[in-house]
Amino acid sequence: MKQLAGLDASFLYLETPQMPMHVGALHLLELPVGYDGDYVEDLREHMRARMPLLPALRRRLVAMPLGLSNPGWVDADPDLDDHIVEIPLPEGSGMAELEAQVGALHPVLLDRSRPLWKFHVFTGVESGPEGQPRVALYTQLHHAAVDGQAAVALAQVILDLSPEPRSIEALAARGRKRGQLGTVGMLRAAVSQQWKQTVKLARSLPNAASILGGMAVKSLGGAAAEASVDKLRTLLAGVAAQTTAVVRGKKAVSSLGPAPRTRFNVSLSDTRSFAGVTLPLAELNRTRKRHQASLNDAVLFVIGGALRRYFAKHGPLPRKSLIAAVPVSTRAAGDTTSNNQATMTFMSLGTHLSNPGERLAHVIEVSKAMKAQMSQLKSLMPTDFPSLGIPWLMQAGAMLYGRAKVAEKLPVVANVVISNVPGPQVPLYLAGAQMLTNYPTSIAVHGLALNVTVQTYNQSLDIGLMACGEALPETAELAAYVEAAFMEFQALPVAEVEAEPAPVVLKRAPAKRAPARKTTTRTAAKKAPAAKAAAPARRRT
């Protein structure tokens, strides 16, 4: 048995019927021409062959006695007839019907007595333009088991680079399963784990204080800051001084602060609305490079533009900028562990600015401020911590939070979650079928009724919009606004770089024994090339 880390277990404690905590994706799959088999059975056989390489799908939860501490994972062989199910749709069903199915299935909680995953195969899907048979797949994996990058690592095992599946040698039989610990043994394991977590957390505090104090000195500068470093290290006040703003001349661009209250900042219902949209990655990269923006900057600008359009129609458009909660991975390069290693930061989307050029500049500056801080702070974010008694407290708090509609009463911190997950840039295949789309399906939480998750796949940027069905039933309309905002991004002219003023050349009196030397310095004005003509956005498949 392996006990869950604190961050992983929190996704279990926070889960309610109104706030399911699983993630996944909607995939449109194209079968080989002339295929006449049973794809559901083919997929089950494919997964059965890969299962030895997928420990995250071969384990279930076991609760600690009296729920005093985090539960643990134990080995469990999944029944693939229950975990991979077929859902027949009317013949010729398209994206609208598939999106509706995801909205209906997403609120259904996974069975905690079994491994926490499920695959839904939709048949009856409209054929391709040349009559190619198609099916669709909606996957569910509990967030307690994987985060975004861990899910990508799982996909690398499940998916193939060609229609012909890889030949995977059978792994050596797993060792004999150990019997489940008794009550005394489980309690002993729980206490031992709490002690280890407490010691680890205590050892990390001096290093954290040193980093935060150093950041405060760097931010405040001067002898006065150095004299106050001891207090800053203990009170952690330097963090706010560094992360709240970045200065551009005399104007501060805020990256933290209260967000405006919108229709998204409500308690959730048990309904969901979902839509997917695809943008051409090559065009997006070509455009962002002209503006010296990162891919994440481009995503935030496009989503911010879509939200500005949405609120301009459905109202009211807040006079203050919307704030996005942005997950940031703390995972080391090459780490494929099936767990959660992430933290959260907040970024202004600049939606209060009507000029798209000013809005893009705003997003880029705020992004720079965030990156400068997270490079130092993300190593301080704990993913594990002592949990004795926490299960009771968090589960009760989550239920009370939703029933009492606390989200409507607390100050608003953010308006939307926007997550960017790197993905594969080549076409992939599942049990012989080519994967055409990869629309992420993620988590909406009380107070944040909209989650926007994007993932790169095969030269495309696939975007999944998951929302509370009562707070935002118009996800299809919002998807159209995403396409419009992308076209606005393409058409945006590159801002001209202001010419640096030529330095003043001072004439000096000639020296007594040497002639004066004439010095001339010139600085050429730089002009940015004109923006290329905009290309149309790719419509959803």
C-alpha cells in the first residue's frame, strides 16, 4: 500500500456531486478504410495488452481506519468490461451531439471501489469526408491519480505512432500481492507517514525563509531592506512586494489583486456544458513570434479576447480586468510519476482594455512578472504535508462550501481557470484508429464556473471549455468567440519599437598638450516589419 500525498488526496476530499474531480479528453477517432470489426472489443484487447505498463490504472483506494489520514493505493485488476463501455448514438451524430454527451457524463462520479478511470466509446458518429468510419472516445481519470503532464505520460504508453500497434513484450509477472494491512498495521503506517511529512516540512522551512527573504531584499533594495530581512523571512511579506506588480516606467501592471465579480463566480450546479475548438498551431506560432510573445501569452490573449466578446454580449463587461487562475507545473524534466506536481498562480487578462494591441502588451508584461517569481517560488510549494484529521475537515468543508453558497459571499480571487498542457506534435493512433482531436475535459470548482484547458496535438491547439451548465450554458458560443479572437490576433499589426534618442555629444575644451578628439555616436531607429495578412482560423472538425 502506498499512501496518497496531501495534494493528491485533496482532490478526493473536495469532490462532491456538484464538483467532480476527474479529468480527461474527448477524442474523435478515424478507423481504417473498410474496417468492419467491433472497435470497443478491439480497444479492450489493446488496453489489456498495455495494462502491465499502466500502474496508475491498476490500483484502487483503500481508506484508513476512521478516515483519520489520507487513503492509500493498493493493486487491483480492472474489469475492462466495466471500465470501457459503448454508448450508441444516432447515426450521423456530429460534434454537437458529442459535446452534449460529455456535458451529461462529466458530472457522474467515478466508483471509488474500483480503479479511478473509465473510457466511453461513442458509436454512430458521422463518417469522414471520404466515407472513413469514425468513433469518438471520452476518457475520465481522477485527478487524485494524475495531473495534466502525468496524463500525457500515460497517453505515451497507450497510444502508438502508426496504425499498427507496437509489439510490447509481456512484462515479468508481478510478485505475489501482499495481503491488505490490518487495522493496527494501517494505523501504524499512517502515524509513521505523518511523522515523515512533518519532519520533511520542518526541514524545508529555513530554505524557504532564505529564498523569500532574498527575494524581498532584491525587490525593495537598499540598506533598509537588508536590515528588515529577518522580519521579512519570518512574516513572508516580501512575496507580496515581488508578485503584485511589475513596473513599466511609472505605470505598474498588476498581476495580483481582487478580481471583478462575474456570473462565473458562483456555486456550481450538478450540470455541465462542454465545447471544443481547434486552432492551427503553425499560424498561432507564426503570429506570436511576430509579437515576441510566448505560446502561453498567445493563449491568454486569445481566451481573454473571447471572454471580452462574451461579456460584451451577455453583460456586464467588468470595468476591471478579469483574472485567470493558471496552474503551473512543478514537475522535474523527465518525471513521469502518476501523481500531482503543480501549483497555481494568477494573471490579469487585460479584458478592461478595448485596444487589442494594448491588451497583448499587458498580457506579456504580466506574464514576465509571473515567470520571474515562479522560477523561485515553485520549489517552495509543498505537494505533501501532514494530514492527520484533514480528511474529516476537508470533506465537511467542501460540502458546507457548496450548500451555503460561500462562493457568492467571499471576495473574488479569479474568474476563470486557464491551463496549458504541452502535448505531442505528431499524429497518434489508438487500437489502429487515428486520433483526430484531443479536447481536454477538466474541472470547474465553486467560485470558478469555467475551466479552459488547452493542449497541443499534431500541429493543432485543441481547447476544451468545461463550465457549469447553469452559469454558462453557451460554451458553443464561447468556442466561436475563441476563433474570432484568434483571427483578431492574426490581424494585429506589430507595434513599432520606439527609436532610442541619440546620445548628446558634449564638446570638451582641448587639453593643453593634446588636441581634442571628436566623437560621434549614432543610434539607428528600429522599425518592425509590417504584419503579414491574417489567415483564417481552422474550424472545428
